[in-house]
Amino acid sequence: MSDEDDDLVLSELDDDELVEQMMDDLYDGMKPEIEEGVNILLERGWTPYDILTKALVSGMKVVGDDFRDGILFVPEVLLAANAMKGGMGILKPLLVETGAPRLGKMVIGTVKGDIHDIGKNLVAMMMEGAGFEIVDLGINNPAENYIDTARKEGADIIGMSALLTTTMPYMKVVIDTMKEQGIRDEYIVMVGGAPLNEEFGRAIGADAYCRDAAVAVETAKSLMARKHNQQAANA
């Protein structure tokens, strides 16, 4: 079937059928089809926020659940996340224009001395797929990168990743620097990476250790809800 035939099929579906098809296409990592579906729904008068939540975020939740349950694996999730990114590329400027609500903003990066980024990239894409705004610092980040960017961006969450046992301790350096500057309580701090565990996360003073990207999304949602509740109580 040619690309034109594929486009024709998508455009002939009604809205509910198209959303279902987009969720399937997202699961299969089909980026051009996702971009086409987003454009069709926009042409039909859907708001960018509804497309994001009803088609893309809902689709990525299925991907995340199956990743958590061992049905999908990292390469497949990366494909799905890349397809999601294609749709987000179209929606992001429109969402900014309409002032659509977001779950929160996260600054994420691999810590100083560490150049591994597959896990970090996966978390960033899954978080974006869940409706978070992501500022990705990349690899080899000193404490000031996290702190200065979080301040400048008005972030809610700082996420740190490490794959080497030799770079794990630097996470504590970042948290201790935040404490010294009196800003530790202003941010949710989440850590992850293969050599870490919950005990390490607690020992360095992080708010949460997340063993994989699916857990990171659920944990971030939970911690943001708690933060909003505390802010409301203190208001």
C-alpha cells in the first residue's frame, strides 16, 4: 500500500476510529502516521490539548504499562516515543499558544562524569508523552547546570541519571549544593540508573528512586499531585 493510500485510509476514519488507530500506530512506532493523524484531527477542529491527551498520552500510557510489565522492551519503547515526538513537534507550538495545562516541568540530565544517556532519554520521552514539559541537559552535568536551569525554567522536578557506580555519588553533591543554597525544598528530586536502588536514593536525600521510565512517570505524577496539595493547604 502506498503512502497516499495510507493517508486516504486515515482521513476516511471517523474521529473515534482515528484516535484508536493513532494509539495502535503509536504502539507500533509509526511516526509518519502519527503526524498525519495529528494534522487530520487539527483540520477537524480538535484542540491541541485534546489531541495530546486523548490520542498521544493515552497511547503512551499503554506503551508504558506494557514496558513495565515486560511485554515491550527498550527498542520498541524508543520507537513509540519517537513517533510521539513527531506528533508533539506539531502540537507543542500550538499548546504554548493556547496556554494548555501541563502536569509539570522537569529538568533532566546525566550527572557529571557520566556520558550514558539511553535510560535518561527514555525517561525524558516517556515523561513528555505523559504531558510533562522536559528540559534535557544531556550528559556530564555539574551541579550548577541542574540548579541554574531549574531556576531559569521555573522547573518543578530535577531528574538525575547515572550508569556508573563511580558517578552515582555526584547525585549527593547536587542535592547537598541545593541544601547549601537553601532551595532543596523548592524542587522534587528524582534519581535513576542501573546501579542505583531505593536505599541509595533515600541515603542521598532524593525524593524518589525510579527503576525505569514507566515508574518515573507514575512517581512524578504522584509527587506533583502531593506538591499541589501542599501548596493549596499553605495558600
